[in-house]
Amino acid sequence: MTDQWRSVAVLVDCGFRKNSILDWFHITKKFQPILNMNILGEEDKKRLEQVKWELWHGKHEKVLFNLTDVIKDMADEEMVSKLKSLFIYLNANKNQLCHYSERESQGLLFTSHVAESTVEHLIIAGS
């Protein structure tokens, strides 16, 4: 398995063959700071929300294509840098992307959010 903090191990096919998927929790952690930047205009924010929606719905090639378009249209260098980092992250892990919406509707794992929130809570409580 690649990066264990960014992947969720998934057992499939009763043969317990392991596949790993890119954790939606970590994908969201990459998108959210960009979406929260004040320099991002409303139209660009809508375009990035659309890219995130496409990712959630398993349209991975479209995500990479549309993210490239957003990068090309962006004038702010800091934003370009952050978007390029997001593109590199998604592209490098594209074999671990899945149809997150479908997994959720089937009751399958797609995020480690609950486990990570619990760990974070325990760390804070122990401080």
C-alpha cells in the first residue's frame, strides 16, 4: 500500500485482495484551504467546486482536464502554485481514485474521517 495516511485499505472479492483508495478526507483537506482563499473569485470558486463534485462522482479524467483549465486561467501565482500541487497530488494518485458517491451509497469505506477525528480528539484530550 502507498501512503497509509492517505489511503483506506479495502478488502474485496472475498479473496481479501487489497485495493487502496485515496481517502476522501485527505482530498477534502487539499481542496478546502484553496476554496477558502480570499483571492479566489466567485466564478473560480464555482469552477473548483465543480471539479470537486466531478471527483466525488468518479469523473477523474474530467477532473484533471478541468483543473488544468482552471490553472491556465488563474493569474495569482500563489493560487497557481496551490492548484498545481493539487493537480500533482491527484494525478500521482489517480489509480487510487474511485467513485466516492457510489461507495458511500453502497455503505463502503471512502474516508478515514471518523478514525482520524477520534485520534485527534484523544491527542488533544491527552495534552
